Amino acid sequence: MRYLPVFSVVVIWQVLSLSGVIPGNRLPSPVNIFLGFTELLTQGLPPGYGLAGHCAGSLKRVLGGVGVAIVTALPLGIAMGYWSRAREYLNPFVEMVRPVPPLAWVPIAILWFGIGDRSSSFVIFLGAFFPVLLNTIAGVLSINRRLIESSIILGASKKALFGKVLLPGAMPSIITGVRIALGIGWMTLVAAEFTGVKSGYGLGYMIMTARDIQRPDQIIAGMAIIGIIGYAMDFGIRIMENKILKWR
Amino acid sequence: MKRTTVAASLLAVLLSTLVCIAAPREVRLGYLRNDLHHLAAWVAMDRGFFRDEGINVEIAGIFNAGPEEMAAFASRSLDIGYLGVAPSATGLANGSARIRAVALANAEGSAVVVRKDSTIRAVRDLAGKTVAIPGYSSVQDFLLRKALEAAGMDPRKVNIIVMKPPEMIVALDGKQIDAFIAWEPHPSKAVTMGIGRTLISSPAIWKGHPCCVVAVDEQFYRVNPQVVKSFLRAHVRAMEYIRQNPEDAIRIGIKFTGMDGATVREAISHIQYHYFAREDDIKEYVTYLLKLGYIKSIIVDGFVREYLDLKMIKDIAH
């Protein structure tokens, strides 16, 4: 019942395509997109480069970039959340770099890291870093000060404070930051791959190839695959979130 | 009084007809950025050959690669465009745009380039190396694979990646790639910059191979055949001009690419400017595109008859 509107749109679209109202060369019909998708599965694009390889290539880059972002932004975010001095001195840097779209970094990334996985992971890292950082800071700031003060009075070491009070306390906000980071990272990845991929595998690269050989049906099929994987990753994080935050 | 009115009306009709005939016909033109293969278009614009034929050419797009230009044809933003055989034939076969190739723009004019100090001496040495092409289903993609096959190699043994030609020289210098294949002036630029040397030039891969064509939107062709013919007359005149005035052709090449004289001179020396395409050559392209899986389910002969229409250019040349 929930999917009835979506289903109706698809049916109307197919009818309009069949009758020629929607020109096939500008917007392929749902059936043609599906057929394009099966070709991506069976033959690969470019021919011989299978879909599984493209998914793996892209996931590797995204998880690498987002992983490094989490590992660097978490400790920095906790420090900046806890120490107002740190916030004061580091905020200008954050506010100057944050507004620059990750894609603008692509030429520099290629200059620094070449055209392999590292440059696209770097661009993804830049996109993922700030949501994690800002959400971690906000999470720490949202912890009741009394809790922190009590822990210090009761003799908690810095390590215990950070590990047992600040981190768990900020966790709901951190996980939101990670979800956003993963979403941004996945979106940035596709465009980052447009500039070139050394291994020949990547979903963005696959879409670029579909553009090169002028198959809009496969461009859209590729976009749909990217959307589905993005949705699946977000779903996975929400399940993890429920497990980690069981205490809530 | 009545006679004066009639005379005035007739005069008005006559004048407006004359104005209609005299008003230049609009053509929205597209070509590739810094692609010296399209020099004829630039010469015709610079020397006023289009104006002489009574057509007003508006540059509707300058593109980074053939497939982008085909997207412009698909969205009906171009009337006439200069681009490669490969992307235009692929586009027609895959239904993305309805165009006709009505003349050749150039033959040859591409090369495989390696680093100056590279140990790669022959095509066979490309095994296991990374080679950049401007795009899948481009003329250069086709030429590279043809060269690899001629050397008895499986193209899968070479890591073929896609890069924009302006980035290829930097990537080659920085050892990101081991070789690239691109259209002039990029190979010549790599040489004049002291970064690369030619491994094999395209005539050595396939002598006299057609490269870029003059493509027309099919509907525009049907509705305005006289305009297309006038355009082609200017195109032919530009080709003759290039042959007879090489120094001025270089000047125009510099003007439209912004590149230095040495590079443009070197590049033009590798390009053949003539306007007849041979049907057999086009068939060979299309057969190869089929084999690579970029286009599907077409009958080569019938498709080439649909794609290539040299009636007008044959008329003009005689």
C-alpha cells in the first residue's frame, strides 16, 4: 500500500514513454532502464568490468575516506567539545575549510595524491570529516555539566572521563554525524570518480562510461544502484545505532 | 489613389522578400575545445567564408569531448557539429541523437605518447602499463585497441583508463600514467614541453584513417538543405585555404587554441585535412564498435548508409 504512489508513477512513466510523449533519448522508459541494469549485471560496463567490481571499488573508497574521517574527527571533536579554548582557537580553521565543497578539492587532491584511490578517498574524507566533528562537539556540549563535574570530583582520570563519560554521552549525536558523513561521502564519491579512476572500477566511473557510449538507460540504472546502496548503508547504521544506544 | 496603394503594397512585399532572402541563415555550431582537427571550422569563421555563403554561424557550444557534443545534439541545442566518427556513430546507433555525417573534417592526427625517458620502445612494451584514453568509444580508444591487436596483444593486458586530454600531460609527467593517446595538439604539446615522445602516430596504426566528421542534426538537414550545402561550401573552401596558406592556418590555430606556435605548427603537420570519407573506413569503425560491445544489434551496411550522407559534398566537389 505504501509503495502504491511509486508504482503508479512508474506505470504512468512507462505509458508516456511508449506513446512517445517522453522521448526515449532524453529519458529512457522504466523497462529500458531495467534492461540496461541487467546488461550492467551480465556484461558489465565497459564490457568485461562487472557490477560487483564497481560496487566494491566505490565502497572501498567511501569506507576508507569516512573511516579516516571518523578516526580523526572523533578525538578532535571531543577535545573541542570539552575545552572551550580548543574550540576558540580551532573554530576559525573549521569555519574556513568547511564551506569549501569537497569537489573543489579534486584538482588539488589529484596533485597531492595522484589519480588512484587515495585522491578520491581524500575528497570523501573532506566531505565526511566536518559532520562528524561538528556533531561530536555538539554531543559533548549537550552532556549535563553536572555529570562531568561529578566524575571529576569523584576522581575520574582524563582517560576515564573521555572514555566513560564524554564519548557515551555524545554517542547519539556522533552517530547522527556518522550517518550524515556516510551520506555525503557516498554522494561526493560518484563525482570524485568522474575525474578518473586508476583501477577502472567504480560506480561513478561506470556512469561516466555510460555517458561516453551514450546509454542514458545505463546512466539512470547506475544512479538507481547508487541510491539503493546508499539507502542500504543508512539502514545498516540505524540498526547499529539501535544496538549501541540500547541504554537510551 | 487605389493604384498608389497597390503599388506601395507590391513594393512592400518585394522588399520584405528581398530582406528574407538577404537575411543570413542561422546555424548553431559545436566543436571540441582545442581540437586542431576542427581547424576548418575556425578558418571559415576567421576568414568570413560562412558569411560569404550567407550563413550566420553562432557558436552554440565548445565541448571537452565527443559524447558531450552528442548530448547537445540530443537536446536539440546544435544544428551542425564537428566531432569524431566514433562518438557520432555510437550516438546514432544507441539512439541518443539523430545526426548525419555529411563530410569529413580531418584524417589522422592522433598519437600514443610516452615519457621522454621511458623504456617503452614499442607497442608491445605497453603490457601491464597504464594508458589513458580521452573516453570510451572515442576514435583514440579505437586506435589504441587496434594498435594493441596489431602487436598481437590482448587489450586486457593493458590498464586503460579515461582522462581528460589536458590532464594527460601532467599525469604522464607525474608518472601517474605510462602513456596516453589523444588528438592533436596534445601529443605535440607533450613533445614541445619536453615531457613526452611519440611512441606511435595514428597513421602508423591505420594509414589515412578518418577521424572527425561534420555532423548535422537530421531534422535541420531535412528542413534546411540549402543552408547545409552553403555550410559545406564554406567548409570545403576552408580546407583549400589550409592547404594553400599553411602559415595563416597556423595563426588561426593559435588564435583558437591559445597554444604556442611551435606546438600548433607541429600538430598541424600530423593532421590531414580533407573532406571525403570512404564508406569502407566508416564500416570498419562501426564493425569495431559492435565488436567492443559499445553498440548493439545493428546491421553494419544499413547503419553506415543511414549515418553517412556524402551526396552534398560530392556535388560541391564537382
